[in-house]
Amino acid sequence: MAAKKPQSPSGAERNPSPPAPRLVGKVAVVTGGSRGIGYAIAHALAAEGCSVVITARNSRKLAAAARQLSSAIRRRRPRIVPQVCDVRDPQAVEALFAEVKRCFGRLDILVNNAGITQPVATVEETPLEVWQDLIATNLTGMFLCTRAALPLMRPGASIVNNLSAAAKQVFPNYAAYTAAKAGALGFTLSLRQELIPRGIRVTALMPGATATDMWDQIMPDAPRNRMIDRGSVAQAVLYAVLLPPNANLSELMLDPARGAL
């Protein structure tokens, strides 16, 4: 008896449906979302169906990033809202979250990502204005955005503060940056304890050296091929916000050699 020919797979088996987006109906704010890590995080959230408000200080670059993000996400295209905001400015921050409330009425995910670096300099060489700008952007801005966001957040919401390995590791000649990031870690851990009773998860994200254009300012010859990819940082954020509501994760560190710790 002749052997039966194996049946060819059906069309559904040949072309399995992509997994359903996991953040449909959710709303996120990503500060500093026009480029680098912030853009990668916004893209990862939007790809899961999340509506995303991205912020930056430069209106032209922000509008271009929003257009690029909207065109890149084609499946169940979520809403992408660009909002110019300088996180150092309390009035600009209040305007940002007033717009979030007007557009969506609530907020599920806050990613405090906006940040700047500093020129290589000893403490003795560091100008006061550099110190003040680092603290205002990397620490006070995080406080202002968090304070304005909390009235819009419900149990099950998530806050991810993008810090740096500098929050725990000493980097000489980067005192202003290191102080701001260490302060941001203290703020994050205190905030986490405050919000546990409210069911809002708070995570400190501390990536190691990540391949972004920020290195052009401080070390143009830095070996980008040995750094963490921006997409890997974005996936860590996605992991944090997709945890079950009753899960808690205080810190998520990324090391270029070992991955997530």
C-alpha cells in the first residue's frame, strides 16, 4: 500500500497570527522620548498597543519622533501624543499632565527617562551651573513629573525611573551626574515604600553603558559595540510594566556582559 502523502499545513499554521498586544487600552508617559533610550521605550510600549505621550524640549525633534513612531507601529495603532516639556520647569510639567488628563483621563505607566550628562571634570573644575542643571534635570525633574502624575494613577499602575549604574557605582570626574543619579535612587526607593499600599509599582532601572548619542558629548571614541543596546533597555522596561499587579520589583540592573541582574 502506498504511503499517504503528508498533508500540507493549513494557511493558519504556515502563517501563525502574531501574539495579541499586551498593553492595549493602557496609557504611558515617557519623558525624553524623542531619541535614544526614551524613543526605544516608547516604541516598545506602543508596539504592545499602549498609547504613549512622549516629551522633549525641542519641538521639531519631538514632532519628527512622533511621526516616526506612529508610522512604525501599524498593528492596532495606538495614539502617540507629542508634548513639549522641560522637566525642570514646574509649570511645563503641570501642563504636560493636564494634557494627559484631558486626552485620556488617567495614566497607567510613567517612565521618568529625561536626563542629561556632564563634561568630564573634577569637582574643582565643575561650574555651578553644570551642577545645578544636572540636579534640576536628573533629580528634580523626576520629582516634579512623579508628583504631577500620581493623581492620575490607579492601583496596578507602574512607575519606572531610568537611572544609571552611576546610582550605585562611583565614577570620578562625574560628581554632578553621579550625585544626581544616587539621589534619584534614594527618591525612587522612598517613593516605592510610599506607594506599595496604593498598589502602584515603582522600579529603579539602572542600565550600564548604553549605545546612545550621549557618548558623543563625553567620549566619542567609546566602544559602542560593547555597550547595551537601547532595545534591551526598552525590553527591561516592558518586563517591569507587564509584571502581575501584585508583583513588586524594586531594582532592575542591566550589565552589558551579563544582561539583567
